[in-house]
Amino acid sequence: MTPANLAEAVLAAAHAVFTRRGLDPSVLPESVALERPRNPEHGDYASTIALQLSKRVGVPPRELAAALAEELGRTPGVKSVEIAGPGFLNLRLDPAAAGQLARQVVQAGQAYGSSDRLTGQRVNLEFVSANPTGPIHLGHTRWAAVGDSLRRILAAAGAEVTSEHYVNDAGAQIERFGRSLYAAARGEPAPEDGYPGEYVAEIATRIVAERADLLDLPADEALTVFQDRGYQLMLDEMRASLERFGVHFDVWFSERTLHGSGAVEHALGRLREQGHVYDADGAIWLRTTDFGDDKDRVLIRSNGELTYFAADSAYYINKRERGFDKCVYLLGADHHGYVNRLRAIAACAGDDPDFNIEILIGQLVNLVRNGVPVRLSKRAGNIITLDDIVDAVGVDAARYSLARSSTDSPLTLDVDEITKNSNDNPVHYVRYAHARIASLLRYAVDLGVTRGDDFDPGLLSHAKENELIKTLGEFPGVVATAAELREPHRIARYLEELAGTYHRFYDACRVLPVGDEPATDLTRARLWLVEASRVVLANGLALLGVSAPERM
């Protein structure tokens, strides 16, 4: 019996009690939350449903709890229900019912942890969205790890997710990048407002190699070639770096297409139809102050130039017209000012900013070695790049470490700490737990011991077995909560708890026979539990884009 099964049983008991007593069923919740008591002596799970409902129906909480306990006591798999304090329900499962979870996990395999919590939602998840004028840097790398993990978690919760990278290829930065490449090709220093770093010279050299006559062309023609080809080569390099990091985008959306397709004009027309566009001082404005922005925003300047805000408005409307219910933006720490203006765009377009748009702001990340900042990348000039990080610590250590902390807080990663083979290193601790299980299962094969096609779940009655079973049962709820709250770090912290729980189980409960001892029914039951633990560790690591090693 999973926690979800038990929660359904509690709700079913409440419906039965309400029907029998003639109480108003409309006050019953759609779902019931269960908690695991800190003290195992208080039961396997606890519910406060009697306390929550007593005032609404005019029944003393302990009286209501007693009626619920009597009803739940008839539920198969529920060993006992006790009333504590003012009306808490403490529930204990029969060992056989609890142990069934191992079978459910193993049989579900990679699907265990998935749910239909967000089924029906079409989500556009935009993250990284780095300017195509330089390599992916450290700040983008944090969002790459978090965003791709969130994509996986949302999909596991039933949402239809499209991951999207917005390519800022229509602004002045592209022209500056072209001039920087042209200068590098001519052996000149970068323009004052240009881009430094060896990567600029590398790309310039590649472009010249493709067009031997390029430097003989008039400057304006050469600049156009450097700008267009340099942008494409830089974009290809960004894609390659992200793919190496395990991050694949379904859509690379070009800002240029907004302007070339008439999407900006279409969006402005829609906003004007909604009554939020006005003309003043020769410019065209969007009245965003009606929806919480600190000032109205210019869409078209008095000289006829479109603003970035016009493109932002068109991009949001384009997403919605592509059929996405929710547009989720993952933005860097320097984008706090975008929150209200993006929400205002949604409201001006006639949408609900509390539902149709979400803006997540990530805090800064620093890379150190023994407390000393890691040197800046020579190739990139003045930044640490994604490739630098992968070269220094590897994909798994980087992704896990970047995703395991809430994005609300700044993050400092120590290169030596996140790469050492020690239980003090969370990524090693979790991955080692999976490798340790894989080793045990290989040894079982060598001994000729298999778990068989079935087992007696009632044999899994040891306290440490029970603790492990309950921890495994929490995984689907953790995934669903991580999806709803947009918090991938919940998966990492859960995996660390699971790894610790598994190690305690293994230390207390001998799994394989020793010497000439024969395998028993308990051996096979524990092998099912071990395999269930391996499945959940592997599934959780996969949601973070981290490998689950067979050997370490």
C-alpha cells in the first residue's frame, strides 16, 4: 500500500462516516495529506482530517476521529488506528500491505514516481536564453541544470512540456559581435563596446578560412558576413556545449522571426484591441501600471524604433497562440525588474498573470577551490564557461550540485568538495548508494541467488525495512510537489535521505546468505526491496539528468 493508496482510504472512510451520520459531504477535501510521524512509535502515518473538519460539521474532533478510526480499521492492510491528542489519527499498516510497495516499485520500473498531477497542462519552459555572442557562462549553467531537471520533473507529473531557448539575435549586441570578429580577423583589438576573449579570434579565423576573399571585401559587406556567420557558429557552439551537458531544447526561437513574420505588429494590434495601448509624446505605450508595473512601457519610440519590450510582448503572445497554457520563464539574478512587467504583459493581453505566466529568478553562483575563486576562463575573456565547469568537475557533479539547492539562494560550489569520493559529498553519496546496490545484485547472481517472480511481503517486518519502505513510498509525492512548486532541489534532498535510509537498512538487515547458508524466503523478499531502492535512486537521478552508475 502506497501513501497515496492510504490517503485514498482515509478519504473514503470520511465519505462513509459522513454518509452514515448525515453530515454535509461538500466540506470534504478532494484529497487528504498524510504525514510521517517523527517518532516511529506513533505509527507509520498520521492524519489531521478530524481536526480540519470538526468545526465545519459541528462534531467534536475526538468524536469524529473515533468514527474515522473505526471505519479505517476495516480497511484491508490497515493494522491499527489510534487517536492521539485532540483528534490526530495515527495509522499503522500491516507489514504485508506495507511490503507490497516493493513489488509495485519494481514492476513499475522507470514509471515509478510519475503521476497525472499536471495532466492537461501545456507548459512552455524557457531557460538559459543566452545571447549568441559568447559561450554559455556559469550563471546560465545553473539555469541549464535546474531548467532541464524541471523539464523532466514536469513531464513526470503529467504535463506536456516544451523546453525553449530564446535567441536574442535582433539587437545591437549582434552588430557589436560582428565588429569584434572583424577586428580580430584584422589583428586589431576589440572595439571598446565589443567582446574580448580568445573565442572571438577562433571564430574569426574559422570564418576567414571559409571565405578567403573576405578581408578584401568592402568593410560593410565583410561586417555583414562576420555578423551573420559568427552568430551561427556561436549558436552551434552553444548547442554543442548544452548537449554535452545533457540539455536538449525542443525549440530554439529566434527573435528575428518575431520581426520578420509580423508577429510584433500582430501583438501590438491585439494589445490595442484590449484597450491598453495609447499614444503619447510621439511614442506608443502599453499601460502596464494598471497591472502592478512601476511605470508604463514604451512599445515604439518616437523615432519609430521598436523597443525590447515590444519584442517581449510579442514573444509572450506568440507562446500563448502556440497553445501553451503556462509560460514559465527562468531568469537570472539581474532580472528582478522583469517580473512585474512580464506579468503586466500577460494581463494586458487578457490573460490571468497568476496562472498563465510564471517568472522564476535564480540567484548567483560562484565557483571556488578550497575557498579561493576559480580563475577566469582565458578563452572567454572574463567569465567561467559551461565547458570550463564540465572539464573541471564532470557533468554529473555539476548538474547535481547546481540543482540540489533552492534557486532562491546564492550558491557557492567548491570544485574539490563536489568531486571527492566521500560520503560528505552529496552527489557521491547518492550515486554510490546506487552502485553499492548494483554490486550487491551482481554478487547475488554470482551466488546463484535470485529474487524470483514473487515474494512474501509480510516478511519485511524489521524496523529498518519499514523505514525504507516508507521512504520509497514518498517518492511519487516528492516528484509531484517538486513539479508544482518548480523546485528540483526537492528531488536531490529526497535522494540523499533515501541513500541514508538504504545504508541503515543494509547495515541492520543482512540480505545475502553467508558461507554455505541457503537462500531463504526472507532473502528473496529483501532482494525485492533492494531492487526497489535501486529503481527509485535511478529514477530520481534521471530526473536531475545525472547518471546512476553500476560501478564506482
